[in-house]
Amino acid sequence: MIAEQHLVFLVEEPSMEAFLRTLLPRILPQTISFQINAFQGKTDLLAKLESRLRGYAKMLQSMQEKWRIIVMVDRDDDDCKQLKQRLENCAMEAGLLTKSQSKTGTWELANRIVVEELESWYFGDWEAVKAAYPRVSATIYNQQKYRQPDAIVGGTWEVFERILQRYGYFKSGLPKIEAARTIGKFIDAQRNRSPSFQCFIQTINEIVG
């Protein structure tokens, strides 16, 4: 089957790539193909983003296929609005119309911020974590400090690592790519309670139509 649309994901690190490679085939129809380009961290992505987008913009001018570009970065400790504006500015300078700028519903690029990082999305679907790592408590997300996945303080991946270690996993440290690949197999797009994850899914649903 020939894909009717093609999605290009620009992500800051290999763990997000591993996560998406297990999630996307489960939520995208076969008429939509995708590729994922991972950078060597957020600093690397932001440094190279405008140049990379200029290349895509030039390429899209001569193509008949419908491509969409989705840029994904972790918020970390950045101001969310300032980070989003930086991403928007890169797209504008490259000559690409973003989802935020579009007034007609037609767009070429969407910027999506993961709040605060990928592990927040795991807390948003603790049932998926429990399926991947059965020894962890099923009621972690009932604790007040974990109820709002995007508001967990203290570094989300560090908090996630400590919880898994408490139940006997990864005593020498969390293997982020392995965890992303394993948990991604169980993530339920509708069940996930992370607002930033749901914002990402809304974008995918809009593309799928």
C-alpha cells in the first residue's frame, strides 16, 4: 500500500525515537508512513533545527506527496512559552507554516513540547508501566505527588528511576532507550493522563482525520 501522507519526527534523543517506534505503528493507519530523526540531545537539536528545516522547506517545494513535520523537545526547566516561541521562530525563518500560525487548518509543521520529559508520559499511563514491569506497585499514580504527570518535581526521569529501583529493577541505572521501547508497547493513547501527551495525540489525530 502506498502511503498517502508522510510524517517526519525530529526528536532530541534516541529514547524518544525508541518510544515512538513502538507507539506510532499502533496508532497510525497504513496510509501514513513516518520517519524519525533523533539528535544528540536538546542542545544539538536546537542548534541544528533551523538549518534542517530550511532543507525540508526547499525539498517540499518540489514534492507532490503530503508531508508533515513534527518537532518534539523536552521542556526540562525552560519556560514553556519561550521554548515554544523559539521553535516557532525557527520554522518561520525556514519558511514553513506551523500549526500554531495557521488560520486555515493547513500546516506543514507542528512544534510539541514534552512536559517535562518523556518519563512524564510514563507516569501518565501507569498501567503501561505496570504491564512492562510487573513488580511495581499498581497504585503509584494514586499518590498525590504523582497524580499530575506533567507537574512532578525533582526531575521526572530521576523520580521514575528511583521507583523502579525500589521494586528491584535497574539497580545500576535506568536504561532510557530500553525502557522507552518496552513501555511504548503498552502505552494507551486514550488512557494517558499527561496533558502534553494528549496534546501530541491530538495533533496525530488531526493528521489521521
